Amino acid sequence: MWMLRVVDAPAAIAARGFPPAVSLSVPLVITDTARPANSGRWQLSVGDGEGILIQNGPVSSPATQALTLGARGLAALYAGTPLSTLRLAGLAAGGAPDADAALDAAFAATSFMVDEF
């Protein structure tokens, strides 16, 4: 069995590679009770093979069309689990419907042991 935990969300996004052809900017709301520094409203931007996560306020602030993730959902997305799978598992909610395909393309990777959690 394996586990993935995003300890520092902005640093993890900055260190991860992304497909050079993918470009997106998506609002996120992350809730992480074990790592409060990860919690809040964020803007995820990906372009030219790089990503950046900029905080836009606390979780309690309203976020229009933001994709909402907990720590487990963020880790699974980061590892390449498709958003449709995250939604079915209750690990992702909200967001703009057209952003799912762009996020799937940005975080595309081979996920392992999706059925073991």
C-alpha cells in the first residue's frame, strides 16, 4: 500500500511538472485540518509546463465556481486521479463543469491502487 500527502500545497504545485500544452486557471477551495496552511481559497494556474497556487483568502470566504477538495482529494488529484473518480468518491465537489477536462489533462498521470483506499 502507498500513501501521498501534500504537505505544502503551493510548493508541491510549483515542483510538479505539467504538460506544456495545457493552460488553465481554476479557483480551488482546499480544506485541510491537519495542515491549516493548505486550507483556503486558491487560484491554480498552469501554463508552459509549470504550475502556481496563489492563496485568495480563507475557506469561509465565498468562492464562485471553485472546485472544493479536502486533503485526500488534493493528494489524489495531484497523483493523477481523474476528477470524475474523485467526485464519485466524494473527494471533490463544485467547480465549473468545463474545468474538469482541463484539470484532468493538467494532472494526467498513471494512478496506482485507486481501488485500495
